[in-house]
Amino acid sequence: MKSEHRARADFLRELRLFVRELYEFGDFTCTDPDRAMLEAKINGFIEAGLLIEVVSRDDMQKVIDECHVAIFSETRAERRDRINSAKGLGSVGAGDDEALTDWDVYDSPAFDRAKGSKSGGS
């Protein structure tokens, strides 16, 4: 059985690989379905890590932020603000992400959304 230290290091290393792969697809503006699948996989991986308490949310966030800077050469907040400014949305604070979320996509049941994405339509 692995020590807690080894399990934590292994988890963060795997997370780093997943996140770098995700960011190589592009940022939050990317609509590639493969990116969406990888993002879902990462979210599940993160939830599993939190559930078994192998790492803290802060540790995972540090890895995500480091990967973002390594790939995009700017922080997540800087990139989001720059992209939103270019779209005419202005600067968005850390707590304002919800203001930009298109919640209409979640009006249909998850099963129907998953079915629609597999067939290429929505």
C-alpha cells in the first residue's frame, strides 16, 4: 500500500497530465467535444481525490493554475478577462463566473443532453 505522501504525489502528477492535455485543446472557449469529455473526466478525478481525501482542493487548484500559466503564459483570471474584454463583456471577477454561464443548456435532462452530444446535435 502506498504512503499518503506517495499517493498525494501520484495523484497530483496524474492531475497535472490531465490538465495539461485539457489546456492543449484550448481554454474555456473551445467547443471540441473531446475537450468536454476530458473536462468531465478531470472533474470526476478531482471529486474522487476529494472523496478519498488524498489531496486538498487548494492543492489541486495550484496544479491547475500552474498548468494554465505554463500553457497560456497568463493566469486563468487574466485570460478570462482578456477574452471577455475582446467579446465586449468586460472584466469578470472570481465570483462572477455564473453571470457568463448559459444555464439554458441544462434545461433538458442530462440523459437527453448526453444523447444529443453523441449524435452531433443538441
